[in-house]
Amino acid sequence: MVFSNVLLVFMMSLQFGMYGLMIENSLKALTGHMQVQAHNYVDEQKMRQVVPNIVPLADTLREELGSKQVAARARAFVLASSDDRSYGIAVLGVEPGFEPEVSNIPGLVAKGRFLAADNGAEIVIGAVLARNLKVEIGDELTLLGSGLDGSFAAAIVTVVGIFDSGIAELDRSIAEIPLQHFQDTFFMDGAGHEIVVNAADINSAPALEAQVEVLLPDNEGLVVRDWNRLQPGLKQAIQADMSSSFFMYTVLVVLVAFSVLNTQLMSVLERTREFGIVMSLGMKPGRLGRLVLLETCLMGLLGAFLGAALGALLTAWFSTKGLIFPGMEELAQQFNLPPRMFPKITWLSLLAGPLVVLTFSLVAALYPAARMHWLQPVAAMRSAG
């Protein structure tokens, strides 16, 4: 019991810690905890599905919420061309002063710098895209796309920064330019496509979402989408991993339950003569059955306490030192995770495993306890004599 409880506490804490890192790292890349968008933009992502006067609205949200973790963006799909090659990418118009508050891309610039001027003809691209286009800092790119009014949009921008997020798909397909320059190039007339809002943490996001909804204009068809709606694949990946993990946990708990069943059954069989003697003196079978359950309960409580305590100590040590799985670096990058994992102990991970083991142990002890009702005192003393 102690060993299984230690293992359950540590593995569940590690699992929840990985989920927290996966969610936070994925959302910090681009999505954020929530976004203000046009009603159908999340499904269709059409250029015409815009948030009117996006910068004033973002300023209002920052003021009313008392938070700088609000940033306006616009998005378009363009053909980016260098002297040698051309690639189709998504170009984002961002607010240089506020984008670092909602995204970690500005902090991942490995060469050069992030965007500085609000209306500068400059661009920050991913490392894979820079390699594909064969460009470096100071080189120029030509962007060709379609404006909001359907007209031809083109711009020449200078590469001022190259970011390296470690996610090949992101580094290959995303580039950022100043929002005002984006609006001028694509004839947005002050509009944009999304306002990213981050909460202090993932747990406070629902309350903040309700605040943002109240602050939106009533007549412009805007909605607030949380991260579950913006990245449904992330939640599905977590649910799939939880399903496989809980299957393994169930197997472990069942093995412990059968071990308890075997131990208590052998204990009952070994004490058949003693049980027969006390029953012949007047003790009822029900009290003997409760005695067996009490033994199991005390054993389970002791195992749960020691297992939870040792599991908490083990988790606390690894939560500060971290845990590295050799050869898992590439797999971790696919899920936007760092190579070093940090378990996160919670009340759920601390108590869920030991309580389930205790419950299954008590259930397993029901059969040995029920045998007391079938025991005949004289036959019991003779069979063990």
C-alpha cells in the first residue's frame, strides 16, 4: 500500500505538472487565455470578420481591467518572398508595446530584436522560415496578399528579428509586423481580428472572461472565446493522455486490492480455530466481520498516511530540482514542453490515489469478513485442530 500510494502521488503530481506546463506554454505562444473576436472568426478566419476600432477597444479593456495583459492583433495570409524563395505564411499585426505581455514570442528572439516602431516597415520571423527563405537580419521581404476591401495588398519589410520557439510549425509559418503598418498595408480602416487577454493564471480565467464580456460593445457582434474553444486539440490531447494514465492507475489499484484480499483471506483462514473459540463463547459473526474490516481500515489508513507523506516529500524534492527523461527532448518540443519536468502537487494528486487504494482495499476485505457469517464454531475448532 505504501509503495503504491507513493507511486500514485508522484505520478499524478508529475502528470498534472506536465498538463499545466503544456497549457501555459501553448497559450503563451499565441493564443492567450481568451480572445475577443467576431462571431464566426474562430471557425472561418475570413479577412472580413473583423473587430472594428480594435486599438481603442483594447485600450478600454486595459483601463477597465487594470491589466496590461491585453493586446490587439490582426491576421492575414500572404506570400512572403525573398530574393531566392517564396512561402505562404500567416502574418500578424501586433502592438509592439503590449505583445510581450500576452505572448512569449518577443522573448524568444534569438537574433536581432523585437518590433519597436508602431508603424515601422519591419518584420520578425521564425527561425525555420528564415532558413527556408535564406534571409538574415537586415534583409528585405516582400509581402503579397489581399486587403480587407478585396484589393491587392503589398509591402516591403525589413527583417529585424528571428525568433526560435522550438516548435517547427510555428517557426515555419508565423511572422509579425507592427499593427499600424498592417492596417495601412491591408486597408483595415482601424480594424483587427482578435484582442488577446491573459489572466493571472488559468484558474482565474473564467472570472476574467465574464468581466470582458460585460465590457464589449452590444451592437458589433463580438464574442469572447476561451482557450478551450481556441485550441480544442490541446484539451483533447490532455484527455487522451489522462485516459491512458488512469487505465494504468486502475491496474495498479486492482493489484493492490487483490493483494489485500489475499492477505486478509489468509489471515482469516489461519485464525479459524481462534474465531471458532470466541464464537462458541458468544461473540456474534457480525462483530468478527467488523473486526476484519477494522483491521483492513487501520492498515489502509496507515498505508495511505505513510504513502501520501512519502509521496509528498518525493514530489516536493523533484518540484524544485526537476526531472529529466533522457531522449525525450524532441517529444517534449512537439507538445511545447521544456526538457525538464516539474511535478506539481495538489490536494487532488495528494489524496486521490491513497483514498482510492483505501476504498478498494475495504471492498476487497468484504469477502473475508463475510466468511465469518458462514463459520460454524464446532466445525471451525475441529478443522483447525
